[in-house]
Amino acid sequence: MNYVVIKCGGSVFEQLPPSFYQNIVDIQKQGEWQPIIVHGGGPLISQLLEQVNVQTTFVNGLRVTTNEVLDVVEMALSGAMNKQIVRHITQSDGAAFGVSGIDGKLLEAVPVEDSDKLGFVGDVKKVNTDIITSIAEQGSVPVISPIGIDAKGQRYNINADMAASAVAQALEAKLCFISDIPGIYQERDGKKEVYHQLNEERIQQLMDEEVIFGGMIPKVQSALHALHQNVLEVSIVNGTDENGLWHFMQGKEVGTRITLDKEMPNV
């Protein structure tokens, strides 16, 4: 079975049109690719933490996570966000099965290097793919919230990009980051010119030229790391475009595809 891991960040959810979920259902029904969703939920986590008056801070873009914070993270991700996505897919006449990385030790985690500063923030040590393949074989779209667990039962907050990348590596899948931008682009004369295909060498050039900068740098670096770990292709697609995901999966020039190919078309 060919898998495509679709990572959705919490900040883009409210902008996604109904066609996005319909596209996921259609991709699955077509039969060539089995979609898997890994999702974040940062804005909702922040909102809930504020409501219950739990203080939190960030170090290098990662949320400092205590067990008290984890209670709220789990409520937001494995509860509200996960089931909202399952509901949207069901409304699009599809079938989805929501699961946390804790369930069945789907995402086995270890502490990140800066755990003394970050608390219970983890990296994925192992993905138990049997759970994912079992859900897919029953005709459902797996929807995964990125909370991991270690051998002692300690929970860990895992960055959704990293969790999606780990799942894609374990399944040797395609990895698609859903965003609210058209891909990696450069502005010329007030127009966004999208790079539809990029390789490692060209990405490095664009970083040197500061076309790729800020928050896009860790995203493309994690993309390149994933490609070196058996991920077939990494892409950035605008999920807010009507049927954008479907057009991308049909091979049209939508978003940015990143591969390790040496030879690239002129872009």
C-alpha cells in the first residue's frame, strides 16, 4: 500500500474549506494512495491553557511542557482537534479513526536533548506501524494526535512536524505539509513566483539568498532529513485552495515538491 502522510497545523484548520476533507476521502477511495493525517493544535492549546489559568512558555519555538500542561495538551489534541477532523471526514462520506500516539504505544518517545529546559517534550523513537496499517486495512483514514509515551508510561508532547516526519519515515511514504501559503516562493514585482520543484542543492542556494528564511528554514531542513530517511517526497501545499490537495495528488503544478533528485527542471 502506498501511503501519503498529511500534516495539518493547528493554525490552518479554521481556514480549510470543506473540499479539503472531501479531497482526503476521494484520494482514499481512488485506491492508489492511503492518506494518513497527523495534526497539531497549537492555537487551541494556548486558548485552553489561558482558560484554565495554566502558565506556559516557549524555548526555541517549543512549548515548555509540565504534566499539568500535558493534561491540557492531551485534551486539546487527542480530544477536541482529533475528533473534529474525524467528524469532518465522516461528513464528507468517508471513514476516519482517531488515535493518539499513546494508544498502543503508537509513538514511542524519548526526551529531547533540552529536556531539562523543556520538560516533557519528546522525540519519536519508534512508530508502531501495525496500528496504522490495521486502521487503513479496515477502510478508515488514520488521524493521529502527536502525543508520545515511553516505556514507563510518561507522556510527551511531540512537535507535529516531527511526528508526521517520523510516521512518513516508518512507512516510506510521501509527506505533505498543509499550509496557508502556495509553497516556497519568491516575490518579484509584487507577484509570488512559486518554486514547484526543488532539490537539496537548490534549497541551500535559496537559504543562502534568504529567499527561504525564518520559520520556513526548520521546515525545509526537516524535509531534507526525512528524504534521507526513505521518505519518497516532501511537499508544501496550500490547503485553503479549493481542491488544492486533490490537484496536487493528481500531479498538477500545485505547491512545492522537494526531492533529492540531482536533475531539476528550470523553475
